[in-house]
Amino acid sequence: MLPRPDQKTIETIKHAANLLSGASRRAFQAQAVLDHCDGNLSHAKTLFGWHQETIRRALLEKEKGKPIPDQAGRGRKKLSEHLPSLQADIRALVDPNSCTHPTFDNTFRYTRMTAKAVIEALVREKGYAKKELPALSTMRELLGKMGYRLRRVPIMPPPVPFMTFVVPVMPPPAPIMPPVVPVIGHFFQALHENFGRIGGGFARNGG
């Protein structure tokens, strides 16, 4: 199983490589690939995002002990030559949307602007033509060299709506009325007894 350094080490190696250029950068990359990837080109691309052709050339230069000269007339001009004010314009756009690490653990500046957003802002606000600007992958690499890191904004779940419970108010219980039928029965029974006594009195008087 191929070795894998921790994420902080990976970021430190990438940052250090971005501070170098040319043969010095390739020498550093070659040593990092040997130390942390066992010389595996595809593993180095996965960890550090370096092109395999560049790593192959770096390892070959390390083996020979000297840099391989660039072929004359090959390649495009550097961005600093083609667009000398590009980096200053990028900083003017990105710095207002950036911040340093809260614990000052590193010198990176964290930004919310993606490479795509930077390209669009350069066209919209600085007057660049899109065809003269670097490609998306090159812009990402350039932002890394300038010390910027993308800060991902966490996606917050939608708030849970409050549940409202309605407690029904019950009316007070009606008073318990005494049963009507027994009362009427008692009334007629008492009336009957009174008439019986009255009738008995009349009978004795008449006799």
C-alpha cells in the first residue's frame, strides 16, 4: 500500500513547491515524490496535483544530477510577461473576500472566491478578455502560488419549523340535577297520605 502523509503535510508540501520555480521547483518535487510516494507518478498526481510529465522530468533530472534545458522556442510566455498586472488585479479582487487562518497556523489566506469566479470578475471588473486569461486549472494553480486557499462554506440544513400545539379548553361540567321522577313520586305519596288523614277525620265526625 502506497504511503499517504496527513493533510497538513500535503498542504505544506504543495505550498512550498508553489514558492519555487523552474529547476528548483522540479528538484523539490522529485524529492517529495521519492519520500512520500515511493516514486509513483500517479500517486503524486493524486496527492499533490502535479502533472506526471513534470514529475517524470524532475525524477530524470535528479537521476542525472543536472537540469534538462528547455527547448528553444517552445512554450508560451509566462503570465508575468504576458499579463504583467494580472496578479495585482487578482489581489484587488480576492483580498476583500479573504481572511487569514484564525489560529495563525499558516500563512495561507482563505477565500470564498473560486478560480471560475476570479476569471469572471477579471473580465467584468478589470476589462480582461476571457481568451487572454489562463485556463481554469491554471488559475487554480496561480491562486495557490499566490497563497490563497478556497474556504468551503458549510451547507446548513433548513431550519425546523416550530410545532404549535393547540390545547382545547373544555367547558366546566354542568351541575348534577337531582332526578325528577323520585321527587314527583314522593310528592304524590305525601299528598295521598294527607288526604287519607283528612278523609279519616271526616268519617269519624260523621259517625
